[in-house]
Amino acid sequence: MVGAPLILAFESSCDDTSVAVVQGTTVLANLISSQAIHAEWGGVIPELASRAHLEIIGSLTKQALRQAGVGMEQVDALACTTQPGLLGALLVGASYAKGLSLRYGLPCVPVHHIEGHLYSAYLEDPSLPFPSVSLVVSGGHTSLFLTESFSKYTILGSTRDDAAGEAFDKAAKLLGLGYPGGAVIDKRSTRERKDIIRFPRALVNEAGYEFSFSGVKTAVRRHILENHPEGMTERECDDICSSLQEAIVDVLVTKTMRAVREHGVEAVVISGGVSANSRLRERFAEEAENHGIRFTAPRISYSLDNAAMIGFLAHRKLLSDGPEAYRHLDFEVSARGYRDHRHGSRVNR
Ligand code: KG4
Ligand code: ZN
């Protein structure tokens, strides 16, 4: 093996099937197939997600290898997401990777999905310093980390209830804007009328780094019932979007920047689907400039659920543990995530 190993990586934890070919920090292919089927149900249906992963994973793998210009005989290692996520969905990607591992005699690196998000900023910007404070914010998770190295991080806090993306999605549903709704709310939001309605900022002034976003969704429901029982104009809908976005962004930025100050770090990073939010990026860029620290948000294709981040972290694990550590295939998949550990900090290894 000359240079960094060539890694074929799989991500199938929720409703996106992704296959990537990664060599060190070079991404040769990162294909993402989003399952449109869930839109009509207004949320992800686990059984449909598993079937859709199964239908596409083979052809997506061929396509990724073709795009990368490599064959299976050149691949040095495999990687797959093993937790957290929908059990049936995770099983598709992990079983496929294990199958290839047996067929080609390759090591297979199990990767924690949130750790993939956590380090995706280092794929985007390899010169980013440690330690950093990292906000992972998506439809499934909202957690804040202190990241000290590729093998050591601590959870500072997580959401007690809904994730920030879930609040965007549930509010969008109440407003009849479809699913998932974060990007639509972002597009409809204006800066001029961002605080027309003062939605709650839960736990913003409390000590600690826990979040709570179920209240803001309830506040949107109440606002609609009380003020627009017969329906609303486009402008009124835009006002709700702008104000909701501002409330969510305000909490995320305020708490993250408090962690930056408390831990004296020189870099702040955001990742996960909600990190695509334009107002969130704008606010973090301003805050980082004011504090004289680095701010990185990975490009959208490394930010959404994607296999490039899984392949990149697998590369780091292979560097520190060596390929022999990943030759046994007795690892299991698990639906469990950090919510199960939210009352304590968790250190990776
Ligand atoms: O990381 P991701 O693809 O999947 C999960 O692990 O959840 O994130 C999807 C989430 C959805 O909740 C979606 O509404 C949200 O990211 N999202 C956004 C934006 N783009 C995607 N939320 C706010 N603003 C956006 N521009
Ligand atoms: Zn995710």
C-alpha cells in the first residue's frame, strides 16, 4: 500500500444512501442518494428506508468506483456507519460492507455516525487546530463537543428532547411547507423581519450545554392557532419562518460561543444538515471574527449524511490502530446514540 489507503465507505443510517471513495483527505467520489419516498408520509418510515437502501446500494457502489476511476482490487479497506440510526437501515450498509470484506479479504472499519459529522470539518480543512468546539446539528441530533484530537472528545451537552432540525421540520409541517422543511424555512426567512414574533429561546441563559427545541415547535403551533385559525398570507408565513429560524439560531450560537470562551479554544466548527442554514453560518462567521478564532463549516456534501466523512474517519482510525485491528467482523450495529449518554460526558476510547 503506497500513501494513504484507498477506502470504500458506506453510510445508510437514516434516509440517505451514500457511498464514497476516500484516500486520506482526498475524496474521489461521494455519491448521496436521498430517499424522496418519505416526503409523502411527512417523516421517515424505517421499513421503507431499509428497502430503499437495499435497492440502490449495489448500483451506487459501482457508480462511485467508476467515478473514482478505481476497481475493487485497488480498494485497501472498507468502512461503514454502525450507530446510531435506524436499525434496519444501518444493517443494510454494514452487511454490504461485511460482505465485500469477506469477498475481497479487506479490513472493515465501523464508524460512529456522530463522530463522522464531528470530524467532517477536518476533512474540509485539514489545517484546523485542536482543540475545537464542535456543534453537530441535524434532524436527528443536536450536540456540542469539545474535540481534543481524532481519538479524544467530550460531549458538553445534547438536546433533552427534539433536535434543532426536527424543530425546523415539525414547524414546516405545521406551516404546510412539506418535509423536510429546514431548507424551505431558510429560503423563506428574511433578515429584516427576523424577530417580528418573539419565539422562546429555551435554556439559553441556563448553565450547562443542554438544549431543548420541543417548546419552540409548540410555540409555533400556538401562534398559528391563536393568530391564523383561518389560514395565513405568504408574508405572515415568511414572518413565522424568519422568527423561528432566528430563535433556533440564537440558542445554537449563544451556547456554542459560551463553550468556546469557557474552554479557550481557537476554532469552532459546525456540521450536520442544519449547518447548511445560511443564518447560522452568517452568525457563526460574525462571532468567530469578533473573537479572533477560526470557523469552519464543511461544504454541504460533507455536512449532510454522507459517506465521505465516514471514510475520512476510517482513515484516521486505520492510521492509529492499523488494519489488523479491523479484520474481525464481529462488530454490531446499534440504534443507540448520545441521547442515551446525555447525563455524562463520553470520551472516545
Ligand atoms: O444531517 P442530515 O442530512 O440528516 C440527519 O442526520 O438528520 O440533516 C437533515 C436535517 C433536516 O432536519 C433538514 O430540515 C435540516 O437538516 N436542514 C436545514 C437546512 N438544510 C437542511 N435546516 C435549516 N436550514 C437549512 N438550510
Ligand atoms: Zn447525520
